[in-house]
Amino acid sequence: MYRTLWLCGGLLLVLAGVLVAFNPGGALRAVSVFLALMLIGNGLAELAVYSRLRGIFCGLGSTLLNAIITLLLGLLVLFNRWITVVTVPVLFSVWILFIGVTTFLRGLELHQFQARGWLAFMALGILQVLLGLAAIFQPMTAIALVGMLVGGQLILRGVDAILSALFFNSFYL
């Protein structure tokens, strides 16, 4: 069941990322509710995975942090759509940076337990940190490429969830 949650959440994130990346002009205004619900759904799925498997699997501390951050961002976007249009580059740049750090830390934690897939999580985390830093230090570029920024991060989060589903069996303590 948890493997299915990660896989479905990952596929939805990749789909949303592609949609946002290829329709940057109206995408953020048109899909703000969808984006918020998808973020909330992903946050809740990660929270469910954490709460059920926290004593059984290794590498779930970052899953809880990712769940909380993603859930809070989803609620913010849902209840204040103006924020989506005006401040998405800043919000998503910081989100990308924090998620990248937690994904990297997940890779380190999995490495300590010698679980398969640890290097993929570390590489994904480094990629997200670099994307987040680039967006933070080049805010005008981030604003101009907001669709690509948000779409790219949603795709990376989807890849993270899909990797979690693929390496599910190696996470047992």
C-alpha cells in the first residue's frame, strides 16, 4: 500500500510538473487550486507513510519534514491564490532548497543503513539544492522562468517519490 502511495504521488507530481513547465503563462493562475491540492495530497501521503512505517523503516525522518513543509506550502497556496501568482518564485525557491537538503540528508541516512538507492537520493538532493540556490540568487530569472522552476521541482519531487517506491524493500531496518 505504501509503495503504491509513493508511486501514485510521484506520478501525479511528474504529471503536474510537465503541465506547469509547458504552460508557464497561464499555468500558475489556472492550476493554483490543483497545485495546492496536489501538494496537500503529497504531504498527507508522506505523513501517512511516516506515521505507519517510522519504527520499521530507516530514512524516514526527512520524510516527516518533507511532509510538513509540503503540506504547509499546499495550504498556503490553496487559501491565498494571490500568493501563487505574485510570490511563487520566492516560495518555491526556498521550498526547493529545503527539500533538496532533506532529500540529501535522506540519502546520507540510507547510506548509514546500507540501503539501496542512497546515492540516487543524494544526487537528487544536490540537484534540488543547486536549483533552489540558483533561483534564490537569480530572482529575476526565477520570475521569468517560474513555470520551468515550479514544473522542474514538481518533476524532481515525483522522481523522489518514484525512487522511494522502487527502493521500498531496502528501507526495512
